[in-house]
Amino acid sequence: MKWMRERDLLIAQTMAFVQSVTGKKPDAEKPIAYSAAQPERPAGRLPDIEAMLAETIASTESPTPIQSVRPPGRSEYQNEIQARVANFRAHQQRFLKEREAYCSATMAKVQATLAKDARPPRLGK
């Protein structure tokens, strides 16, 4: 029955989020009755999500330790972003050099062709 409690918590969180975004209560809201011990909340108040989560964690049947996943530090993110930006810039510089080399080679071919055919083309015929 733990999944039912988790489902109810998710629904409560979603409803609280909807209320905070829209500023109004949904029309189809009805209290979630999964336990007789749960007091009904007043109509204008949002559910205390943190208290519900703490209660859920405290009432788990198996005492498994909860491992907190610590996100990498800000400097690790910054280092990764800086490395990616540097790689991107190097990639763009390589493309720029290749494009300029291609353009120079193509223009050299055009210049050579124009120099070979020195007389102007006949217009009108």
C-alpha cells in the first residue's frame, strides 16, 4: 500500500503546483481519503507537502538508509561548460579555416579560367 501513499503525495504536490501557478482552486478537487487519521485541510490552504513527505519517510516499513545524491559542485559544472565551449569554439575555427581554404581554392580556379579566356564573351548572339 506504499504506492498508494506515494500516489496521493504526487497528486497533492501536483494540485499545490497547479494552485500556485493559476492562483485558483481546480473545480474537481476533492479531499484524498486514504487514512482515517488524516485531518481534512481547510479549503483555502495548500497541503503541507514537506510534512507529508517526512511522514512518509518516517513510516516506511523497511529501515533502508536514504542516500542523498549530491549534485556535482558548481565548479564542476563550470569546468564542464567551459570545456564544452572551448571544444565548440575550436570546432567552429576549424570549419572557418576549411571554408576559407575552399573559397580561396575555388576563386583561384575561377581566376585561372578567366585569365585563360582573356577575350570577352560575345553578347547578343
